[in-house]
Amino acid sequence: MDDRLLALCEISNDLLFEKIPKGKLAYYVDHSLKAGRNAAEGLKGREIHEIYSENCITVAKHAPQKSSFGVILRGMATMSEKGCSIEVYGDSVRELAKYAGMDYGLAERVHLAHELFHFLEYKRGRSFSDELEKVVTVRIFGYSRKAKINRCEEVAAHAFAKEMLDLPCLPNYYDYLYLVGAGKMTREALDGKLRVCSDMLNAA
């Protein structure tokens, strides 16, 4: 599955997606992928738990499955000056592994790698999405309000995890496999989303 296509699928979930000029879609896709790949340099192939230990990040495994607004979560990251910790909700990770056709250990490492990118961003004190051009959300009488595209941060985290773990595709594809397998999304709906995003990329 093409990285740029999956990246646009992620960005299309942003609340401000419709505000992005069509000619700028490739800009957000390509810069987000590049940021994640660059951040993974020097970390590819390393043991994720070893990196967590070096950075004093604690991991609480197999915590009870939780949900938020009906969405099943695979974990939660807490980052503060007092320390950083990652919770892994075993039941949710196990469901992902089941429908994505991978073992539990790999599914867990995918989640931890994704959160590691966000930790590294927190550690440097600046979010990658802050560095991208903002989109105009309101324009009235010469006044304009702008905002960032937050989902670009998620694309970068996906690209980071893929590079670090040498995955065959961006890991958000596994999320789609889970949604289809668990009956939360039809295959037709997924194919339709991929087709629409592909058309937008080709036109960008």
C-alpha cells in the first residue's frame, strides 16, 4: 500500500481537511512523511524497550481496555516534567494483531514506536505540525484566522514507526484492517476512501 495514499487518508480525518487548498495536499503529505522518516534515522532496527529505558519512559502493559467516545484506544501517553509513561491496553492491541495478521509483540511495538515519536517531539519542545504552513479557517474583511493541520503529526508518527520497525506499509493501514475485520467499516467503504484519496493525490 502506497505511503502517500495512506498519509492522505490520515490527513483526510483532520477537522480542517476541507480548508486545505487542493494544490497543497501533496505538501502536507510529503513533508509529514519526510519528518517521520528523518526522526527514525539512527533508531531503525533498535529494540524499542531499550530506547524507552534510555529515556526513562515507563510502560504499563496489559491495562484494562478503555474507550473514549465509542472509540477503542490501544494506549495512552502521559508526558510531563515529572516523567513520561505509556499505558498499553492489551485487549485492544490483541484485536489489532488479530485482524492485521501480526503477532501481539509486533502490534505492541508498532504502538510503542508511534508513541515514541510523540515523546521525541515533546522532548524537543516543538511539535512538527507547528512547522508547517497553517491553513486559513476564517477570512472576513481582510482579516484571516489560521490553524495547523494536527493530523500531519499522526502521519509523521506513522512514517516513524514504519521506518523504525521496517514495516511494509504505514501502520494506519492496520487500523483499517481492524475496522473492516471487526465489522466497524465495510470493505466497500474502505475501497471508496482509498479511491477518493488516490484521485485527490493524482490531481494535486
